[in-house]
Amino acid sequence: MEEGGFERIKSGLLRFVEEPGLAPNVRIIEAPSDDASNLFDQTDYLHIDGGHSMYNAAEDVVLHAKKVVPGGLIIMDDVEWQSTVPTVATLEIGRRIRTFLHAKGEPHA
Ligand SMILES: C[S@@+](CC[C@H](N)C(=O)[O-])C[C@H]1O[C@@H](n2cnc3c(N)ncnc32)[C@H](O)[C@@H]1O
């Protein structure tokens, strides 16, 4: 990542959370995902966009998907990658995820 890339991304995230007044509902945890899983019990919204290897994708789902409350939302990036498809399949078996159209209007795998 280019120099300052993480700081720029973090500033964008903070603006995204603060400007619409979402800060009271959002907790930002800066930690490796396996450490972070010990720091919260449940969430309404899970966005998985960590390492895309088969191991990392599976680890993120195993550690975090069970923490999403009933009726909560799981968003996962790049669900059609060869390395992420097996993990997505486990979520679909559990009826915990539904795929939808991406920006170009084509269905994800
Ligand atoms: C595909 S990038 C996505 C970054 C960000 N979501 C975005 O859209 O700009 C994946 C990021 O996850 C981080 N990452 C990978 N494995 C991680 C882990 N186990 N714990 C925390 N972060 C991890 C990487 O360093 C990288 O910054």
C-alpha cells in the first residue's frame, strides 16, 4: 500500500461514520481479526474484507459470522474468488448470507 494509505483509508472511515451521526453505534477495533474476535460478542453488521486466501476467508467467517444477530447483515467482498467460494458455500448452507447484484448489475457467484 502506498505511504499514508492506511491513514487515508482510516480518515475516510471516520468521516463515513461521524458525518451521518453513526459514531454512537459503531465501535472501531484495530486488531488482527483473530484477536478482534475476543473483543466483542455480537454485531448487527459484519463486513468481511480481510485476507482473501482460503484460510483467511474461512477464519474470518468461522470467527465472526456466528456473532451476527438474527436478522443481521453479512457483507463479504469478492465472494466469487476461487479461494472464497468454499467459505461462501458454508454461509449459504447455514442460510446466513444472500448474494445480490454488484455495481455492474451482474449477479455474484
Ligand atoms: C482486501 S484489503 C481490504 C481493505 C479495506 N477493507 C478496503 O476496502 O480498503 C484486506 C485488508 O485486510 C488486512 N488483513 C488481512 N488479514 C487480516 C487479519 N487477519 N486481521 C486484520 N487485518 C487483516 C490486510 O492488511 C488488508 O489491509
